[in-house]
Amino acid sequence: MNRRALLLAPVAALILAGCGGDPQPGGADRDAAPARTSAPARTAEPAPTDRDPGRPTAPGTLLVADFGGDTVTFLHPERGPFASVRVGTAPYGLVVGADGRAWVATAEGVAIVDTRTRKSLGRVPYRTGTGPVSDGEYRGGGMGIALSPDGERVHVGVNVPDGPGVLEIVDTATREVTDAVPVGRRPFDVDVSRDGSEVYVTNHDSFDVTAVRADTLAARRHEVAPYGTEGGLGSWLKPHYAAVRADGRLLLPFEGERLAVLDPDTGRVTVEKMTADTHQHGAALTPDGTLLVVGTGPIGSADENASLTIRARNGAERVVPLDGPHEDVAVSRDGRSAYVTGGFTRDGFWDGITVVDLREGTTRRLPGGTRPLGIAVLSGG
């Protein structure tokens, strides 16, 4: 039995005993699902600001989802934050289209922001009922989100507390939900195949990926559990984020030890070795196919600290240490820098991002945002 499996039993016992509420900073693992009696305190929300109103947003600007508030924040990659826009409670993931519109998964609906003018364009309510609007790790509402390659549809994974999630599809022209497809529990991440023919929903609490045909909405469930499913909701050995490789395979990192490679056509999963030995979340691919994976920091006593894994196409890895937990990652337009959000919900989260030079392996901190989770690099001016 490996070192992580040994830790599952006490976690499951805590859950069966009904101990605790939502994880507090410094408390239990964010990935377990204990009885929910309260939500973590939210960071005080500053009023939205814009230090340079009227000037178009420059290409290369960073946009982050402020999970600890109700805004998205615009950051210059050298100088830090300069504007924020209110979007709705506890924004999680976001995606930006070629037309400059950002689509943000909040607890209240999918918010729309014109990133060129830094103005709110309203919000699309979910079709799925998720209970009272709330914040915290287990809140209902949107989590993962992705755009179709043609920009005509937004796909958002909607978390339904204590039950299976739903993939909702938004028509970007009419700004209405057109379809809803049942998926697995807690849809952390949503990705789209490069040709737009399929949508992939990574379901954290059900150890699976739901592949949904874009034309017929037919869904297939693929279990992705390289450690098995022992421990159920009490396990942290679950899928979190995925990246779609050029050959159509999905790359799902686990614990800095195993990279699950899923063929969505057959459901076959192969496993490759990883070297960071730490709990992992966000994943992204650079233009040349290098895989970036965020190591959030220790969950078990044998885990290493937070890190960014830089994995070449041949499997060779470099591991860059990070200062404290981080959540997600985006790549600069030139492929030279990675931007890693610091808004994790366990102890050590911070209001900013770490910038990693992918060639040199050096890091610098850039304050900004309010417990930022999702991140995008803007391409339009």
C-alpha cells in the first residue's frame, strides 16, 4: 500500500463522523467533502477601480477570477493590478474569446465582461437549481468553463451541492442557456477538443471525465482513478484539471507522482511517472507542447511543498519551487512565462500570482486579485 493510501482511512472516518464544515484556512483538505455547516470567511471586497478609464486594455494583460470576492481583476504582468469589475459571488473559472469578451463562472451565473473596455455586460443565469447563492469551496454554481473554437458556445460545469453536476451550454450570441447535460460530481474543469467536436468535463468527486458530443450532446463516462476510488468523497486522490494534447488525449496529473493519459475515444487510461511528489491542481500546455502543472503543496506528511512542474513532450521534468499553495496556471503569449494563481483555499493562500520564467526557472511575485483562482492572458487590444 503506498504512502497516500495509508492516509485515506482517517480522512474517511472524519467524514463518516460528520466532523467539520467547509475547510477553513489551515484546516482540513479542500478536496474532501465533509458535512457543510459554514463557509470560509470571505476577504473584504474593495470597490472596483480603474486607474486608467477609457484606455483600451493592452494585449498580454492578465485577468483573474477573484474567488474571495465578487470581481475579476486586470493585472499588468510587470506592474500588477490596475482595474477590477464586479461579476458575481465567488467567481471560479474564466475564459476569454477572440472578440475580447470574458465569460466567468460565478455562483450566480455566467458573467460577461468586455475586457477591452473593462465593463460588465451582465450575467447569464443558470438553468440548473443549485440552492441559495453562497461562497466557499463547496458552493453551488459554475466551476470549470471553456469556449468552443468558433466562439459560438460557452460550456460551464455547474456544481450542484450533494449531487451530480451539470454541463450547461450558453449561446454567446443570444446569451442564453440552450442545453444542459448531466455529468459527474463537482466539475472542476471543462475543456474542448481542438476541432470543437467534443467537450470534456473533469468531475472531481466522481473520479471521472464526461465526454460530451457537441452535436448530439451524447455523453460517455470515463473513470480516471490511477489510485483507485477507495475513500470515496473522503479521498483527495481525484482528478482536478486536464489539458488536451495535440493528439486529442487528455493529460490529468495526480499528486506529482502519476500522469493519467486518457484516450477519450476508447476510455483507455495509461499512466506515466511524475516527480514533484505533491498534491496537484491546475494544468496547461505551452505552444510547443510543454505541460505545466501546479503543485498546491502538502496534503499528507510525506508530500513536498508547492511547485510548478515543467514537463517536456518526452517526459523530462523540471520542478520549480513556489512559495505557498497555488491553484491554476496560464502561459504568456510568447510561451516564455507561466502565471500561477495564489488563491488556493487552504492556509497560505495569498492575493496575487507567481510569475515563472520557463527557461531560467526563476520566480517573482506579483500582488493582485482577491484569492485569485482562474486566470487568462488577454490577446486582443
